[in-house]
Amino acid sequence: MPGSRSTVVLLVTTLAFVVTFAVWMMFGVTGIPIREQLGLNATQFGLLTATPVLSGSLLRLPFGIWADRFGGRRVMLLLLVVSALPVWLSSYADQLWQFLLLGLALGLVGAAFSVGMPYVARFFPQERRGFAMGVFGAGTVGAAVNMFVAPGLIAAYGWQAVPRVYAAALLVTAALFWLLSAPDPGVGGGRAAASMHAQLAVLRDPRVWKYCQYYSIVFGGFTALSIWLPRYFTTEYGLSIAMASLLAAGFALPGGLFRALGGWLSDRHGAQSVTWWVLWVSWVCLFLLSYPKTELVVHTIHGPQQFAIAVPFWLYTVLLFVLGIAFACGMASTFKYLGDDFPESLGAVSGIVGMVGGLGGFLLPIMFGAILDWIGISSSCFMLMYGIICVSLLLFYRTEIPRYPLLHEEAGKPVTARRPTRRR
């Protein structure tokens, strides 16, 4: 019976995360007709789509702390109900400042992650916690749900229908969550919980900030590309909103579904090994995605010869799919780190790590737009991500590789020797 209760809690909380993540990514699709309506440039479009990510990221820390103090069940219910109002009101906005203001308010749904993650973790033993958190983290598939649902609503009723339907979905989800969820084990209201000062003390641990750096890449990159790719496909290939969203879902869908796989791999091989290979796979994919369409004229003895270099469309789709899987595994491995190292303060730690990761998702779309306006190359978004991955690989090698064996059957245990281990 306890096992079945844990499963039900995990499933209903994951459902809540799917819905909130879809709402959080709403402007990634509705922003396309809004951009045409308001005549926005690429930088303004990036700001529009990223504004909910900013507030959602900043709110993750306090909501994670409140989840530890008052219980994830209560805090999640409050979040679902309260966030429905700004989502509904956004359907009446008609100026950029109104969208930005309401975007900050509806960004509240982005804090659902730091509430649900420690909530579901409390129902599972440590040896199954990585998988459980991976299943919950698969709720980022809401980005793909948004790409499937929103274009149809826009085509049939206009973009204003999307926030209205999403607001109703939040309220329905709140009712289901309250009926099927259970009180947090070990959380007895705010009186018996640790003080906020005690919870925040863990942030002095340098490991927390190292994990923030990892998560800002995999989650920040996933969030940024999820809201940027529909716009990329409409401008680069002249596709409709529905077709562009469908192709973008080829990245967002595996980015959610394979998070459980990342949790399982992290339980089996260790978070360090999974994170290392995630960075390398991402490096290869982004290197190929970064290459812009190029035409060369070579002057030969027979006259000028023209060559065209471009990534084939089918390969482009495959690379985005693989990149989505890699980011999903990286998100799961980061929280496997947290679950192992900070089991007693997971709410506060997941809040700060989620906040920093979300801030990456806020800054990157704005940077995508600014670089695009500057150099005019559509694939510049992938160029930026490729540079970030290069720096991250160097940092990871300097801080992680000397301390842990790679792909060792006990990958989670530090090496006793001080000298770096070398693979033969």
C-alpha cells in the first residue's frame, strides 16, 4: 500500500508539472502571432518569451524553502490556483509592456519544479530517488504539449484562446492534485520545520554552486531552445506555426520523456559519469547545428566552381532529437547529485539550483535575439550554446575528473589517490 501511494503521488505531481511547464512555455508559440501583431524585432521577441522564465526562476528558491517548511502538497495547490488568474488576464493584453508585466506574474508556474521535486523525493528511498525524480522531471514534456496544443487553438480561435484554456487547465489540475496527492512524510507544518536561516545555510556549500552551473546549461539550454525553436523554424524555413511547433517538439519531447532514463542511468552509473557524457554529446550536436548555410566559389583552372554546404534537414532533426535526450539526462543527473548530497535540505537546494538554471533559460533567448539582430545568422543561437558547452567541459574536467573514476562500477565514490585517474 505505501508503494502504491508513492506511485500515485509521483504520477499526479508529474501531471501538475506537465501542465505548469506547458503554461510556462506558452509565449514560445503564442509569441509568434503576438510578434507580428506588435511588430517586434528579434531582441524584443526574446524578451517577451523569456520574461515568464525570469520570474519563475527567481521564485523557485522561496517556493522550494516553503515546500520544506509547509509541505509540497499545500504549496503546489496554492501555486496552481493563484497562477490561473494572470494566465487568464494575459489574453486581454495588447501592448508589449502589458505582456511583460503579465508574463512576470504568470511566471509563477515555473516555481512548480522546486515544489514538486522535494515533495516526490520524500516518498522514495535513496536507491530509487534518482529514478523518481527523473520521472517527475519528465514533466518538462509540457514544452512539447504546448507545441502540440497551442498551434491548433491559435488556428481555430486565435492566440487569445490559448491562455484561457491553460487557465482552466490549471484549475482542473489543482482539483485532481488535491484529491489524489498525500501529505508530505516527515513534514508537520511550519512549526516543526527548520528556520529559513538554517535552510539557507546550505547555500554556503560550494558544491551547490557547481551544480547550479551544470543545471544552467542543461535546463537553461533546454528551456531557451524550447521557446526559441518555433520562431527559428518559421523564419529560417518559412514554415507555418503548426509545422514549426511540430518540428520543435522533436527537441522538447525527448527532453522530457528521457529524463527518467537519465535518472535510472544516474542511479546505476553515478551522476558524474552521466553528466560527463551529456556534455560531450551536446558538444558534438551543437557543433554541427551551428554551421550556417554556406556557398563557396572556388576559382579553378577550368573557371569558378560553386559549392553549397549545409546540414541536411533530416540530419538537423536527428541532431535536435539527440540533443534533447542529452539535456534530459543532464537534468536528471544534476538532481541525482542533489538527492545524494543534500537529502535533508532538498527543497532549498533544488530551489537555488532550479533558480539559476531558470535564469539561464531567461538570459539565453534574449542573447539569441541580440546576436541574431547583430550578425544576422539564424544558427547563431547554436553557436552561443556551443561556446558555453566548450567552457563547461573545461570546468568539469578541472573540478570533477581528478576526483572520480569514469564509468567505474562505484562511480559515486571519490578516488582516494590525489593524482588524477587515467583511463587506459
